[in-house]
Amino acid sequence: MKKRTLGNTNLLVSEIAFGGVEIGMPYGLGVSSESDMLPESAAIRLLHATLDRGINFIDTARMYGNSEQLIGKAFKDRRSDIVLSTKCVHLRDKNGGLPCASAIGNVIERSFTDSLTMLQTHYVDIFMLHQVDQSILGNDDVANAFIRLKQEGKIRATGASTYSVEDTKRAIESGIWDVIQLPFNLMDQRQGELFGEAHRKGVGIVVRSVLLKGLLSSRGKNLHPALINVEKHIESYNELVNETGFSLPSLATKFALSFPEVSSVLVGIDKMEYLQQALDAGNGVYLTDTQLECARRLSYPDPGFLNLPYWDKMNWLK
């Protein structure tokens, strides 16, 4: 698998990154409990196969259940072979409040220390904020905690996981965050307007939600009636699927990798067959300029509706 440089970090990452949430907790369409997940031994075999097949970029988070622990067990003797990214705990409590100024640095450092223990390592390549917003991005105590970890050599790069275009823009302009993980896919292409600015600033871009939690796959059928327009729009990609010969998940992945500013695309992998599909998609053959322009015209007309947390809340994804 080809590798790309992650912004100005000097880290070389595989074009496909292993998204670690699915091995750590129930996540995604059709996964409702631990009984739907891989047992530990199978998850570790999957992680070994991932690295053996050329994927060196591993993404996880403190909030992903047992994901860090499994990754630590899998790679404790191969740590130098992987680029490891994890995220700190969510800084807001259930009521939406942030820790006081004197405590927020300790919360971040404690989360980082807990991650090191679970990951069985003494450093992390990329340490990221999880679920940022404008207030968190503007908090000097948050920024200073991450900068301090980098200055101490405990992390190689700082990162922020964003959701809105406004948050991504602020993170890029701040000059603090080396890597930004953002949602971008065939249906919701709003973040693409910032790719050029990120590239000019040397900020690495990692794309997540490329399959829109599995909707851009065979799972995007027979959806809740409230999502009928979404399902119809997904069907509109059939013409491009037929023209390219790519499956819909492959097309979705190749679409994101067709942008040179994107260093890597996160793919949730919890089965060997999904690993193979990811490898097939990340084979260095991406969309032509004509195909890319066609895909760009097929974005969803109301991207603000593509709010998966809200859909979950409404039980539309069951």
C-alpha cells in the first residue's frame, strides 16, 4: 500500500488507516451489542493482518471501549512499525460543562497517561482532541496541555477531531494543530473547501466517515422511512458505480483519496472481509478528473440533514 506524508509531521502513513472504534465497542449499522463484535483473539489477529498487509496507520481513542487495550496487546512488540493516533477523553461532561481552568490540563494529561498504559507504549505519534467545538479550540489551557506534551517528546504531533466546517477552519488557522481528522464523503463534501488552506498551512488531513457509518455500502438499503430521500440519493451513485466498476464502498473510499491534500482515509474494520475491501479500495487507482467531477456534483443537496448522532437519537438507524 502506498504511503503519504501527513502534513508537516514527517510521518508517513498508509493511504488507508485502521479505524479502531469497531473492535472496541458496539458501533455502526447492525451492531447493537458486544455479541455482534469480534472476540479478543480474533480482533488481535485482524490487527496483525492489517499491518502485515501494509496498513501502518492505526487510529483509536480513550472513548472507544477496549480498543486501546487490544491495540496495545497486538503491537507491543511491533510498536516502531505503526503510526499510532489516539484521542483524549471528551472534555465536556454530560451537562456540557468543561473542567475549570486549573483542572483541564490535568484531565488531558491523565487521559494521555491512561492511553499509554492501555497501548503499552511510552509515546504516541498523534494525540488528538476528541469532539471539539469553538470554545474548546479557543481554550488556551487545552492548547497548552497538548503543546507541552509535544515539547516533552511524548507525542510527535497534535491533532483535533472536528465536525463542522467552522471548527475545522479555526483549527487550521490556529497554528496549534498539526493534524485534523474530519468527516468527508460522497454525500457530505462541505469540508473539502478547506483542503487547500490546510495544505498551505502544512496541516495533515485525515478523513473519517467516508462510508457514512456504513450507509455507503450494502447497508444503505431498506432504511427508516424518515431517511427515504437519503436512500434514494444513495441509489443515484449506481451510474458511477457501473461506469467505474468499483463497488459503492470502494468508490466512496477512492473518492476521498482522489484529493491529494488527503493523507489517509479512516475505514472501520472489524472483519477480515472488510480489511480486504479496504485494501482493494486503497490500491493506488483512484478517480479520473472526469469521474471526480461527476462525484462532486452528486453531493447530497441538504448536507445539514446528514446528522447521524441525531438519527441515532431518533432510532432511525436500527
